[in-house]
Amino acid sequence: MFVLSIKHKVRNYDSWKAVYDTFPPTAAGAKFAHVSRSTTDPNDVLVVAGWNSLTDAQAFTANPQLGQAMEKAGVIDAPRFEVYEQVEVL
């Protein structure tokens, strides 16, 4: 399993979430997706999604539709994408 994290700030969480719900990672093949937000700033968002392959996770981040959705959703800074290989689940 490969775990993709996407961290970014948004103008308004509720507006962002409405757009996110139209293009979640699971719609592109992720096995799960978790949405979290900072306890000190509700507009600081972290999405974590699990993929069966590294190639699929990377393809999601490179998809032009993702960039368009982020722009429409009000992402106000450059998103930070990181991919990790899961090595243990307890």
C-alpha cells in the first residue's frame, strides 16, 4: 500500500469540502481517503489516501482535473504532496 498525503490551506473549509466531495481520491481508485484539519486553523487541510500502486498515487497528483478542482475549491497555497510506502499496520 502507498499512502499519499496532500496538505494545503483553503479559503473556506465548507466550500472546499463541497468541491472535494465531487472529486475525492476514492473516485480515482484510492482504497481509502481521510480528511483532517488543523485544530488551530480549520482551513488548514490534510487529505491522506491509500493506493495499491505508487504509479496510481502519482497519476492522481498529476491529473489536471485535480488541479482544476483545487482551484475551484479555493486552495490558496501550493499543495504539498508526499507519498509513503506503508510498511506496517498495527
